[in-house]
Amino acid sequence: MKSQEKTGIPALGTLRPGTRQRSQLRVRVADIAWTALCVVLALWAVASSVGVVRGMTAWVYCAVAWILLAVAGVMLLASVRRGKRL
């Protein structure tokens, strides 16, 4: 605590239900989860695209990966926009 007092960083406060920090925490965790999902889907989409080019993967897997990535990206943007209003 003394290092925070010296630098002027305020304490976070409690995370009790109904507090502002609690609602911000929910938004932040949801944002992290959507971002992680988009990263995993992007890796899958790129890997399946490379597989299609090399002839090792069916094109259907590639199409599904890109569609899921697009849907998850739209949902991520929607959640970020909604989270900024809180």
C-alpha cells in the first residue's frame, strides 16, 4: 500500500455486487473472451486456408472457419460498442 500512496495511484475499491467496478469487470471479461475466440478462429481460418492451397484440407472447413470468424468479429464489435456505453 505504501508504494501506491507514494505514486498517487488510487486503490481499486471493493468488487461488491452493484458497484461500478463490478459492471466494468463483467464487460472486460466478456471482451477478453470474445477477443480470444476471434484469435482462435483466425488461426483456424488461416491454417485451413493454407491447407486448401496445399490440397490437404477440404474447402468446406475453410469456409466454415471464415464464416465463424466473421460472426465472432461482428459480435465482438457489438459487445465493445455496448460496453463503452456503461
